[in-house]
Amino acid sequence: MVTSYHNHTLWSDGLPTLEEQIQAAIEQGLDEFGLSDHYVVRPDGHEPEWSMPLGFLDEYVSALKQAGSRQSHLIIRTGIEADFIPETISSLEERLALHPFDYVIGSVHFLGEFAIDADARDWEALTQDQINDVWEGYWKQIAEMASSRVFDFAAHLDLPKKFGFRPSVDFSQQAIAALDAISKADMAIEINTAGWHKPVGEAYPSLSLLKAARDRNIPLLINADAHESAHLSRDFDRARELAREAGYRELVRYERRRRIVYPMD
């Protein structure tokens, strides 16, 4: 069983069309392909250019369902990557509830007005104390995201490391508190292989966090966060090795928000 659920098309910030992603999924031998284009409900109403328009959900879900009905050799799952923003979580939940998603990925890309993973220059402009504040606030917001119980699994944990800006303070207790909140909410996490191809050169999350997640019996997926068709299963073998090192022997998949466990090997 090979699933790839965290993927993007030109409907958000990906390069391929849905059809191109589906064809690549078939060629790469995937059993299940899931699309999870970005969806961001901002307090100021601003729609980031890398996110699908807020009014596009009907068309988005319909296109995925139609594509799935035409496939006999590939299961297509309807997903979405939705940003957790405390001020808009109720509105987001109402919007998502109108559609039959198979899974909803929870992400934190913003801490207030600060864009965590947009540009290294944003981080370069910060003092070390401000860098520490971002890390601390990020873990707090991840815990709040889990407590909202709107999402099925968390995307790219420890995302603030993307450009290599590390805190000078030990925030491991805050990270563990976020994992505890994820566990309490019965959410899963992913190994996101895209991190190996970012400046930090490390998968999300780190091995230490992955081991802590396993200690809490937090379920796991392996995803590519693919913005190009060639990347749908990039580094999946490497990710399985990382998962085994952390103690995982099973992965999960989703159907209509229901989690299904299957053996990793």
C-alpha cells in the first residue's frame, strides 16, 4: 500500500494540473492519491496568492469527485490543507463541514502577520529573541490547532526550521505539549519528505519529535508535499527507514474522515 495525500496543483501553489498529478500517480504506482490544495481564511479577508480562492471549494470538491469516478486503477481521496488561524477557526470549520472530505490537513503557516515559511529574508530581519518568539508561538499554535478538533492530521511539524533559523532557547517542553495535544485530539502526523529538499535539509519532523510521537501512539502518514508531479512519492523509502528508526511499523490512510491502519511493510 502506497498513499500520497499531501499534494498541490495550480489551484493553489502547485505547478501541475489535477489531471497531470493523477497521471503521475498512476505512473508511479500509487494505490491512493490525495489532493490537498491550500485553503486559508484570514481575519482581514486577504486571500494569499498561494491559496485557492475561498469561494472555490464547491468546484474543487466536485472536480476531485468526478476525477475519482473516472479512475479504476487509482483511488483518489478528497483532501485539503487548511491553515489554523485562531481568529477564523469557527468560520473555517463551517466552510469545511459543507463538503465530503476524506481528510483535512491542519497547518500553521502564519504567526500573526509573520509568514513562517515564505522567505528566508523574513527570518533574516529578526533578532534572536524574535526568532525564539516565533518558535514558542508556533508550538503554542500547533497545540491550539489540535485542541480545535477540526483537523485529521498535522502537516510538516517543526516547519519553522525550514530556512535553518534555530532557537537559542530549549522549547522541547512546548513541542512535547503540542504532541500531547495532538494525541489527546486523536490526530495523526506526517513525515513530510519535502524538508529534505529545503535549506534545512531535514525531513519534517525531526527524529526526536518522531520518536516522541511514537511514544504517544500518534498515528503516522508519509507524504511528499508535492508541488510537482515528479515528486509524488519522492524519498518515500527514506521516510520509511526514518519511521522504522522511530519505532513505527504501521501507517494510516483515510476515507470520509475515518482513519484506517495498514502495515508499513
